[in-house]
Amino acid sequence: MEQERPLIVGAATTAAACYLLLKAWKSLATVPVCVERKGRLTVFQWFFSPPSRLVHVTTLLSRVKDAEFHEIDLSKGEQLQWWFLRVNPKHQIPACVLEGGEFMAESRDLARHIFDKYNRDPSMDHWYPKDPVQRKMVDEWMDWSKPLHLCVESQVALRMATTLGMPWRENFGIVTVLVGSGLVDPPGGKDSLLPSRLKEHLDEADKILGKRSIESVADLNLGDLTTLQEVCMVFECFEGTTNEIIPASSTTSSLWKEYPHLANLYEVFRRDVPEFTRVHAPFLAFCERYRKVRGLKETPLTIARGVLTTITSFLPYAVWNVVLSKVYPFGPLSHKRQGVDAKKYN
Ligand SMILES: N[C@@H](CCC(=O)N[C@@H](CS)C(=O)NCC(=O)O)C(=O)O
């Protein structure tokens, strides 16, 4: 037995090295063609991300010919793939490869750019009016939801990412729990974790919409779409609970009933905007999946497994990709970035 030990250690080390080399090789070989191709708009997105859905719906509304939609699954950490870190060093979706091959990020800038460049139908101009005064109002309404987005990220998305039975836990391990519990600062800072802050934004959104009459698609604009995508995250994920974040004041457990003007906006989108409904379907299914597992309780075993996943799988993956994105001499390297490299809102 004593004599066999070096042999066993040697074999195990060789097997581990081969496994790591294979994984490393596979990560080099996975750059999608669309990253370096010109002449076509590619949108990197994920169906569960509100800013991604804004850009996806806008691209469909603008009737962009041959647009390609490439999913970056955030629950698997795909935003950390080395080549994507070169497309958007902030590792955020949505991001695009424009027709000229430039990289561009920031959902609101992308939505404006895509609608302006591709929409040819004057009857669609209400989405993003040409009149400067009206356009300014839509721009301001689009930008209004930036702090709401940070609250939604911190209180809704992170809560899902920490939940047992959701895919983040399998791929990231315990990392999401550390961020979600406030031990590590969430994207919008600790302030964005305050339920009262989220409620303030929702109350204000309902009040803003209450000043307008929204009856049909002609009354809608890109600001409505931007805000609605965030609001849907809160209301759909917490449907069926009365106390998860925002207590429903009445006997109903549907938050939509608490916010009549937001509910009306949602209704008009679902009734009159097929592009919205199409993009919304996988999002709704994912929210339903969350609602089914949200009651699962943590045990010492699930925590231990989470720590192990973080150490043996997530951290090596993240470090390897960050290093590659900086030093690997191939892949997307010298693309121009379009537009102002906007401040990191999140
Ligand atoms: N300000 C950005 C925010 C985008 C954003 O927050 N993206 C999130 C998903 S909703 C993301 O990609 N998170 C992954 C990460 O930060 O690693 C925008 O509007 O495009």
C-alpha cells in the first residue's frame, strides 16, 4: 500500500491536470461568430433581465432585419466568459455588436439608438417621438427608472439568486447569499436594500402614470416599456405573498391590485403589443419557477455544498476568465466602443 501511494497521487494529479486543461481549451473555443461579424445587429441579453427585455422588445418593434439575439445566462455566470468581458468589461447585459462591428452597452442608450436607426414606420413614432419637447419627456421618463432598477436588482434579482432550487445556487454556490444578505455591498449600495426605497419608487411610478390617459398602443412610449420591465420583476416574483417585501394592504395578495395605473399599463401592453407578450413569456415562466421553490429552507448541508461550489467551481472559473480577458492575444480585441461609455448605474 505504502509503495502504491505515489502512483495513486501521480494518477490523480494527472487526471486533475487533464480535466483543467480540457476545460481551459473548451473555454477558448467558445467565442460565438457573431462577436466579430459585421453587417448585422447582435443583441447579447438574458430573458430575465429587465434592461435586456427593453432592448429585445425595442429591436422587435423597430423591425430590425436579421437581428441576432444571443442569450447570456447570468444564472450560469456566462457574463464572465473572457470574450464577453471584452464586449462589455462591466460584465453586464444587454450589450450589442452594432452593424459596423462596434460594441455598445447601456440599455436605454441602446433602445434609443436602435429605434432611431431602424424604425421606418411613422405610425410607431409615439414610442420615441421626433418632436424635441416630447422626446425630452420620454428620455426623462426612461432615465427615471435607473434607481428603481438598482432596488429591483438588490431586492428581487438577488433574492432569487440566493434561493435554493434556483440555478444561481448550483453555479455560484454561496457567493450570491453573501451579497444578498448585505454582507457584501449589492450593486446599488446598501441603500438599495431598503424595502421602503423600493416602495417609494413604485408609488411614484403609479402617480406619474396617473397623470396620463393610457388606453391604447398609441399612448405608449419607450419610458413606459423601461419602467414596466422593472415593475414586472417585483409584482410577478412576489405574487401570492403578502409580506415578502411590500405588504399588500388589502386582502388581496396581488401587488398589481395595489397599483391601478401600473396595472393598466401592463394590461395595455399585454393586449396591444405582441412583441412585448412574446418576450415576456419566458420571463413569466421563470418567475413561476421561483414562486414554487421560494419556501425551501437552508440546512447546514446546503450551506456546506454552496461553499464547496464557490471554492472549487465558481472562483476558478471567474479568475480564469478574467485573466484570459486581459492577456489572451486572440478573440475580440480592438473593437471601437460606440457612444459615451456611460457611468455604471449598476
Ligand atoms: N445600466 C445598465 C444595467 C444593466 C444591468 O444591470 N444588467 C444586469 C442584469 S439586469 C447584469 O448584467 N448583471 C450581471 C453582472 O453585473 O455581472 C443598463 O441599463 O444596461
